[in-house]
Amino acid sequence: MALTLYNTLGRKLQIFESIRQNEVGFYGCGPTVYNYAHIGNLRAYLTHDILVRTLQRRGYTVTHVMNITDVGHLSGDNDSGDDKMVKSAEERGKTVLEIADFYTKAFFNDTGRMNIICPTVVCKATEHIQEMIALITRIEANGFTYSAGGNLYFDITKFSSYGELALLNLEDRKPGARIEVDENKKNPYDFVLWFTKSKFENQALVWESPWGRGYPGWHIECSAMSIKYLGEQFDIHAGGIDHITIHHTNEIAQSEAATKKHPWVNYWVHNEFLILDKGKMSKSTGSFLTLQTLIDDGYDALDYRYFLLGGHYRSQLQFSYEALDGARNARKSLGDRIRVLAEKTGNLPSNEGALPDSVTQGKAGTYLEAFNKAMDEDLNTPRALAELWGLLRDGSVQSTDALQTAFEMDRILGLELFARAAAEAEKRLDTDRGSPEEIAEIEALIAERTEAKKAKDFTTADRIRNTLKERGILLEDGPKGAVWRRI
């Protein structure tokens, strides 16, 4: 079965076909690092993670690029309001770069705890200013810009397909209708490519440019960096649905205006919001929860991952602690079932390898086929989870086949169910071996026996072996020394 994705550009499910055989270029919009990511933000990055894992399962080599916005993102996506980075730095008494470094590390700490695979390329806006200037220069040379009030603007009237992604009807919109009026703009949807000191007299980070000393608009960074690392046309661009109307619409316009290539991106993937009882989470209003808040409340980061997997990425998902409790209990139950199966078989799968015929041609393979079909149908993680549950509840599936199949499924779901089962098995083994004091005494006797053998004092060595055996402990000598177990 082919992989199908819902393409926002066209609003329909489409079979995925990469530009280059067996390779995928994927750009996912990253964080603006002025504050902690809230749990709603993290839904986007889990969606990106699931997409990457699914593509890799199908044999693609994925180049996943993600930006870090550390300059130029105003509190209004349409060039209005304060600079988010500057405002945060002033509030905390830090420099902009100190704020960016702190929250970048915090972001990757959160994604790591959620078992989200790190992108192939992570690129900071401040480290790619020259690429942005070069791209703006191409846009200007192609006749899509004008200067006003010291800033350089993109003229959307010169780009005939502007708003296609967002299905905008520009004729129905009047200046001031949901868009802050900028007297310098010819059209309310025009956007800034480069700000000069005429916008902010005391901007913290500024660079020399052909248009004056200043800094880039927010939208240009994603175009410049994605083109640098993925080329002038690539496969997939992803982000939250809030990016569709302005940010991604502007990215398309400026990128295609510069390169004269259409389409710039073949597939646009957007995730829906996570909402609280009072509505969408927002840092600006203070109505948001962080991953650390959930952890402080006694949850594991992977409990939250399970919760998110329980909803399709294109559907709004309402957060509640009751729902998170359910996710925690479900994840624990899955781990317990895997542990029980592992106790029956005596081992846990530990590598990917080829699946045995007993899986591919047996009943376990039926569950795996249904699981793969669910993931291939626009990343349907709720259905995929249901197939995992069905597999582990089906007593007619051989334990070894069930374990190997569940292992394959968890490579996509990323819940680390087998790592948890292994850790719990090790913990129980330690408990079975005795108290820390008893274990230390046994290890000391074994060390004494080892030294006796080195000195060819076999009488002492045999005496220690017999003493331990009387206590129900059997020694087995091997290439790496003696190991012990209870009998």
C-alpha cells in the first residue's frame, strides 16, 4: 500500500511520491526560543517525529531540517507588535542570545524526554543572515519588492497565486480587518522582508544589508534555510495550522518569487491545536502548561506522548488530567503485557533485523499489516494503537511472534515499551538477588575466591564455592570471570 498524506495545498489526501528516489527532503517549522515550549507546541514536533519514523519505515532516507527562530519574530505574525526575543530578554534581564541559548536547550530537553528524534539539521536564524540577504536580493531583482519607510516589503500583487495555500479571497478583505494597518504597506497582506532602524531604534540584533542596517522579517528565515539545506524544491513542509494563513503563505510567495520554481514544496502537512477547557493554549495570555509541569505532577513524558498518539494529528485534541491519567494507565498496561510475554519467552527483542516467517505469514503479521495500513493512511496513530492492543490481547498469537511484532510497532510509536519492560525486569532481578548488603557480601566472597585461584590456593577457592552453594548460590566460571545465580 502507498503512503498517503493530507496535503493542505489542495485540501485532499494524496499518494506520497518523493522528488528523488528513496530520499525525502522535509522541513518542519521549529520554535521561537523566547520561552518554554508549551504542551500544545510539542504536538507539532511529535507529528513531525511520527512522519519521519513512518517515512524511514518505508525505506526513505529523510533529511529533516528544523529552524530555531532567535531573531525577528514579532508578537503578531503579520509584522505587528514587539519582537518576542527582545521582550523576553528585557523581562528577564538577559541578552537576546542568552535567552535563545537557554530556551533552545530547554526545548531539546523536552523533545528528548518525549523520545522525539532530533532533526538531521538544526539551523539558527542568527547564523544564516547572509543566506537571507542573498535570497531577498533575488526576490528584489525579480521585481517583487518595494521600499517604504525604511523597510523592504514583498508586494503580493506581483505574485498571482498569493494565498492559494490558505484559500484566501483577498478581494473580500479590507485594510484593518483582522490585520494591523501599516501605513507603509501598499496592501494589508504585503509583508516585510527586511526591517531597518526605522522600525525599532534600539533593536538588539542588527546586521548590515543592501537596504540599511537592520534585521530580517520572520518569514524569510524558513525560506532561506530550507533552500540552503534541501534545495529549491523539496518534498514536505510541516507546521501547526496557525502557520497556514500568514507564515506559510508568505514563505511560498517569497520562495517562488526568488527561484521562479513552482511548486516550491509538494506536500504541506499541518497539525491541529491542543486545547484546554478555556480554549487554545497561548504564551501571550499565560494560559499554557509545560512538559515539566506534567512531570512535576507525577507523569512521565511518554505518558504525554501516548496521550497525543491517541488523537489524529489533524483533529483538535482537548487536554485534561483525566485523559492523561488514562494515557498513563494504558501505557503501563502495555508495558506489563510485554513484560509477561518476555517472562514466557525468556528474552526481549533488541534489534530490528528481518522478521521471521512465523510473523510475516502468521496471525501476528495480520496485525502488523493493519498497523502499517493505519500509518500509511495519513498517520492514523489512534488506529495503529488499537492494532497494538489487539495484538497483545490475542492469546492465540505465539509469545515470541507477539513480542517481535510489538517491537516493530513501537519503533514507529516511540513509546519505549521494551526499554521499560527491560528496566523493570532488571529491577526485579536485583530484588531477587537479595538486599544490597547481601549482594555486597556475595561479591566480596567471589572476589576473595578469584584472588585465591590466582595464588593457586584451590583449597580456599573450593571452600568459598561450597559456602556459597550451601547458601543457595551457584557460581559459574566464564571467560569474564565468575557469575552467580540463586538455585
